[in-house]
Amino acid sequence: MSMGQEVRYRVRGGRPLNGTAFIQGAKNAVLPMIGAALLAAKGRTVLRNVPIIEDVKRALELAEHIGAKVEFHEAERTVVIDASQLNDPERAVLPADIAARFRGSVLFVPALMHRMGRARIEGVGGCNLGSRKLDFHYRGFARLGAQVTEDDERNHINIESPHLTGGHLYLDTPSHTGTENLIMAAVLARGTTVIEHAALEPEVLDVIEFLSRMGAKISGGGTGFITVRGVEELTAVEHTIMSDRIDAGVFAMATAAAGGDVSLVGANLEHLGVARWKLEQMGVEFAQQGAVLHVRREPGAPLRPINAVTSPYPGFATDLQSPLMALATLADGESYLHEAIYDGRFALADELTKMGAKIEVDGTRAIVHGPSALRGAPVVAHDLRTGAALVLAGLVAEGETVVAPGYLVDRGHAQFATRLAALGADVVRESAE
Ligand SMILES: CC(=O)N[C@H]1[C@@H](OP(=O)(O)OP(=O)(O)OC[C@H]2O[C@@H](n3ccc(=O)[nH]c3=O)[C@H](O)[C@@H]2O)O[C@H](CO)[C@@H](O)[C@@H]1O
Ligand SMILES: C=C(OP(=O)(O)O)C(=O)O
């Protein structure tokens, strides 16, 4: 398994985007669903519309590592999971070499607790976004009766959970995976659990729908106050994963940056939340026609500057803040961005500066002075969304932009170069592997 340092995206700017792009299934829905599929003691789960991204491959490796049988039929975008053999507590370990590479690995903990009565987490990774804690998850598991201990020396978390019992849980902030993890911990616990201040993201609702189809009793999804009545067992079912609103947002912003007229198959304007209104204010035109979203901006037409503050759904998604920063460098005036979720995400500003952008960063606030005539440069992807944002900047930069490490882009966007190239962009993914 390579760290993918050899993968890079090579972009030559200056072409408008036209045509049709297929929006992938949602990364942030499929990862918890792979974790949820492991809760079913019988049968085979079928997940459809699965994005072929590195995080899914890591999740499936992890599922196999703990004893599940997994098939990824890539041409059909379908995953089949048989978790009937998850009964060896010796295997209830999330090893650092896999788990440290994607944050979603924490979503396996409820299955380990329920199926094996214990879990050891040897390292949980994810994007390089500054401080990212998991205290809400562990505190919630403890309130349901798990014993959670930290082994600071080895950087392990040990959980013993012979029996979980319903309880009253709350989140300090509406954590996305925290909500999913507490729901999954509660679905097979004895009795009723309430979760206050729960996340409202569309992916959380898709996960609730999937779990409900499996037989879980969950109410209040989308209200911030979720009630779960524990059941004895869950059944393996089939589910089609919702489309990825961040992938859709990135393609919409790519169209806004390069100019053009693009149809996004599977994209849903309602799922973009505030990002939709911000892009419209900048001058992007949207029209939803059934399951296809049309995005248009006249090539060369000016973009207006924007203010955006990231916050949980339906607020402006932090995962779209990086591509918005790239887009703001092209807008006619000063844009103001406040990153309220992750302290590490403004690493992008230095990279865009190498391409000719003018950005002042003050802690969690950035002022982007546009418009800048961007020029190609070798740049560093610090995380998944920074990588996508730099490819987007490359689409309008003069000359060649080389974005590395490409693995970070591949974590979350499937066939990114191929899909952009199908719209007329000059983007190639190079790999020395
Ligand atoms: C796999 C997945 O779905 N990832 C998404 C999920 O990440 P994730 O679920 O990890 O993000 P959270 O919503 O949990 O994090 C939001 C904030 O809460 C803090 N926090 C979170 C949990 C905790 O126990 N303690 C704590 O302090 C985090 O440090 C962060 O500042 O939502 C993020 C915010 O929309 C997105 O950027 C990620 O793409
Ligand atoms: C932060 C992200 O993902 P993860 O939570 O998987 O690190 C992301 O998708 O931008």
C-alpha cells in the first residue's frame, strides 16, 4: 500500500468547462454505512453507488482485517459485505497502519463494541486539519456503559463493552461522525437512548435511513434531537448511497472558476445548504431539473466577492471552504472567509499565494483580495479539499500547475481528473505506482 506521494495532478489552465459530470456517491455517507453493515450478524449487505475513492478502499481493508468478507465490484460501484464471522475478540483492533490514514475508521467502533465486546484503536487519522478530537464519541460510549481507557504511552484507546445500555447523550457541538457513532452504539443497546444537539447533515439522514431499513428504531433525524430504541438484532439490506454534495459543490465551483455550462448528474441543490446562495451571490447560475443540476457562468463574466462563515449543516460546509477560497481569488474585490471548524485549513492560502493570489490570514479569518491573474506553479495539497481547491485554481491559471500529494485528492474524489477532462479541462493524474 503506497502513501501515494508519487501521485500528482497536472493541470493546464485556460479552458472553459462544458458537458456532463457524474456526481459520485457520498464519501461521508458510505464510510458510516460500511461501519453500520458490520452490525448485521446475518446475511450480506449490498451498498450501491459507492465512490471508488481511497477512503473506501481503506475502510474495506479494515473491515476485512477485523473478519468481514468484502467484495468491491468497482464497475458496478457496488460493495457486498458479509459480517457474519465477526466474532473473534482478538481481531477487535483498528491497527494504526490503516486507521491512521482515514478518519472514518472511528466509525467501526460501534460494530466492534457490539459484535466483539471490545475495541482497541491504535490510531485514527484523516486530513491534516489541525486539532481534531474524538472526546464526544468516547464520552458517549462511556455513558452507554463502555469502559474507555487511554494508553497514552502507546497512543491507544481501549474500550471494553460487554453490555451497552441506553442513556441520555449530548454533543457539545453537532459532530457529524459523533452523531452517527452514538446512533450506531445505541441501536443494539438495551433500552432507549436520546441524543441531544445531534448533527443535521444529509449524510446523517441517509445513514439513519439505512439503519432503519436494517431494523433499527430511530426517530427525530434532522431535528437535532434523536431517539433510538434498542433492538435485538439488525438485518443485512441493500441501499443506494446518496450523491456527494461536496463533490457536487467542487464541480459547481470548478465551472464557476473556468466559466462554462455544466450538467451535474445526481447533484441536489437543496443539499448544498448555504453554499448555494453564496455561489449565486457570486454570479453562478443554477437550475435544478429533476436529478440533474445545471451550473452556468459566462466565461470571462466577473465574479462578485463573498463573505462566508463555515458551520455545521445547513451552514456553509467547511469542506467547501477551500474551493471557495480558490474561487474568491478570481472575484472582483475583497472576500472574507471565517473557518470556524478546523484551525488547519488555511494552509491553502500559502499555496494559492505561490500561484499569485493575495490572501491575508489572521487566525481563523482570511481576506482574499481579488481578482488575481493566477499562474501555474508546483503546489502542495495539505488535505483532501486543499488538493481539490488547487486543481480548481489550476483550471484558470496560466501555464501548468502540479498538485501533490495526489493521494489526498484520491481519498475523497473518484476519477477526478477523468471527470474534469470529460468537461474539456486539461487535467491528468500522474502516478509512478
Ligand atoms: C467522515 C466524515 O463524515 N467527515 C466529515 C465530518 O468529520 P467529523 O465528523 O470528524 O467532524 P465533526 O463534525 O465531528 O467535527 C467538528 C468539530 O468538532 C470538534 N470535535 C468533534 C468531535 C469530538 O469528539 N470533539 C470535538 O471537539 C472537531 O475538532 C471539529 O472542530 O464532518 C466534518 C465537518 O462537517 C467534515 O469536514 C468531514 O468531511
Ligand atoms: C475532513 C474530511 O474528511 P475526513 O473527516 O474523512 O478527514 C473531508 O472530507 O474534507
